[in-house]
Amino acid sequence: MSIGEQLTDWLTDELASAVTVENLRRTTAGFSRENWLFDATWEGSTHPLIARRDPAGGVLSTDRQVECAVLEALQHTDVPAPKLRWADIAGHRLGRPALIMDLVPGTCDSFVLNGDRPLSERLVLAHRIYDRLADIHLVDWRDSGLGRHLANPGNQAAAMALAHWETELAKVKAEPEPELAFVLSWLRANIPTNEAVTLVHGDFKPGNLLLDNDEVTAVLDWETAHLGDPHEDLGWITNPLRAYEHQIAGTWEPDDLFQRWSEMTGMTVDVGRVQWWRVLANVKLTVIALTGVHSFLDRRSDRVFTNPIPLFALMLDQIGA
Amino acid sequence: MRPTVSEQLEGVSAILTGIVADHLDDDYTRDVLLGAANIVLLLSRTWHGIPEFLRWDSAATAAILTMVGQTPPPPADALDIPALEKHHRHVRDCLEKSMPLIIADEAARAATVRHFRERVARFAFLAHKDN
């Protein structure tokens, strides 16, 4: 049965009504999920939707149940997120776990902050984008019920995150990685504690946002969301490796970003702690790449992933080695 | 012997991008094909440098292991690529397991960091050099 037929059957059962699925196409964006865009018509109305199916072999191993809980909780907050329509966690409908969401209007541009628009416009856009990150950190996760689905790390967010990524590494490691052993040893020896516990996006970037008329219409890709130290997101967005996505040289650099974030959240930034999270961000990127390698070696991937050796030089710089 | 391995790989990449890709209507499939063709092209330019990289990396790693009193496995036959790869994995495994000893020894730690950096530089050179 084709994926179009599978989607038609799924929606027909959910709606108890005749449904037609048209304009089905798979986007080329994203390695962590298959994204299928389509129009579904029922009871005389047409609805643009997106189905996101787990790939046979991807670059991330995440919990779909948690993602659903986050998406549902966000509907009652200031954070713009896609509306979840239906979820099939067991993978009975499309062969693998899948979610169907409303297709939010807007376009995605990973490098929008360094495009050819005037600097003043890009700076306004930077504020709008990173104010949404502050909104995420201000979500009242206890009140929204997220505490029932996400583990609260208390003041041990860094230790918990490190343990998580070490576990993920052990699952996918195909060969010895002495450089990672060296960096992980530094991370273990320098684990910080945290005061605040907030919702953390885990992969906040312009490439995970939709913009419509320069407004953020949706923050996407909540599969790595969890409760933790907001410094984790600050380390992720100020990782030098991703500067061209997140920063505008000379105008919107880490200090500007931290100042704006502090004004919006009322929280202070511990720059030393951000640095620890930057190192973990690169360990995380390495594990993501190695997950891709693992999928490729298992013949579950349609892309060739290779060992991310160049990341090691950056991590050595970051730990002062 | 013509066509050389590099010429064959480069030719296959050109067939995929210049002939096959034009006949694919589906954007996703085309994207996957072009990605695969690019890897084949990259291999055409780098494959012959890999044995030397493995030999150098293994020898330098073995020297670090010796600094912390570990006995590295004997080198492999330089013309036997699978044996070179196996030996390379073995010495890298020894290095990973010796990390607590290395971190505790200032000279070994410094040598290891130097080696890690040179390894990145040599890998980058290998990945970018033209045939």
C-alpha cells in the first residue's frame, strides 16, 4: 500500500468520514524524520497537513510520546508550535511511528540572519527569533502539565544530559573514539550545577522555525525537548560552529544575545557554564553524526554519513587542550 | 591501468549526475542520488591517500601508547588494506582504553592532544586534495 493510501485510511478512520489525500510530496529537508506534505479534504474543507514519520535509519533516537506531550502542552503557551492532529506512536499506520500536524504557513531559511537584507531588518528578525527562545524558557512547565511527561533533573541537568549522550554514544559507536573519550573526561571533571529548570528546546535554530511576514509562525522539531538548564540552549545557539546560522558578525554576537535573553527572561547568564554546554553541544553533534554512520552501516539510511573528525579540533580548543 | 580506480569512480559520479539525475522527477530521490554521486566523486579523489593515513595514525598512536607503558599491537602488512584497517582499529581501541593513564601523565597528554590535532589536519587535507 502506498503512503498516500495509508494516510487516506488513517484519516478516514480518525474522522469517520470520507477523506481524499492530494498533492502528496516528500520534502528533502531534515535527516531525523521523513516529512510528507499533503492536502486532505473532508466534509468539503481542504486542510494542508504534514506527516512526520520516523526514518528507517536516522540521526536521532527520540521518544515520540514525549514529543506529543510537548506539542500539546505548547498549545496553551506563548510559544508558536504546530498543532498536533493525530499520532501513531506504535507505527501501525505508516509502518513506523508518525505524527500528523497542521501545516503552518511560513518559510524556513537556516541562514536568514546572514541573507542579503539590510542589517537593521536582520537585527529586528534576530530579536523576534531569539525572543521565542526566551518564551520557551519562560513556559510554566509545572502548570502546563509537562512535568508529568518530562523528567525533572533538579540541579543536575548537566550530569543528566552528559549521561544521556554517553548512553546514546554507546548505542551507536561503530569503532573506538579516543578523542571523544578525552573530551568526555573533561566534561565529567567539570560538570556544573544549575539553579533554574526550564523547558529546553534542544535544537533551536532558524532552520527549525517558520517565518511569515517576518513573524515566527512556528517553532519546529520538538523531538529533543526536555526539562533542563536553559544554558543548554544558550550553548547550542552560541556554538562557534553554527555562528553563521545564529549570529550577525559585529551586531548580534553571543554577548548581545545573552543580554537580550536576560532582559526577556529575568535570568542571568553564567558564561563559564555556557562554555561547558558548548562542548556538550559538539559531543551531541558528533553523536548525531555517528548515529547516521550507524544507520548507514546497517543499510537503514539513504545517505552516506562519515566520521565527524573535524569537530574534534573545535572541542579541543573549547576545553583549552 | 586505465581507467584507473579514480577515473572509474569519477566516471560513475558523472554518469549519475549527468545522465541518471536528469530523468528523476521526484525531488527527494534526486537529492539522494546527487548526495551519493558526490560521495563517489570525493572517494575518487581521496581513496589512494587512505592507506598512508591509516599507517601514519597507527604508528603515531602506538608511540603514545608506549609513553604510558602500554604495548601496542605489531604493525600490519602495509599492502594489505583490510589488515591495516583492523590494526588501526586495534591501536585506537588501546588508546581509548588508556585514556585515564594518558590524562594523568602530562607528557603523554600533551603528545595525545598534538596527535589529535595533527590527525584532524591530515584528514582535512586528505578530504580536500584534488586527484
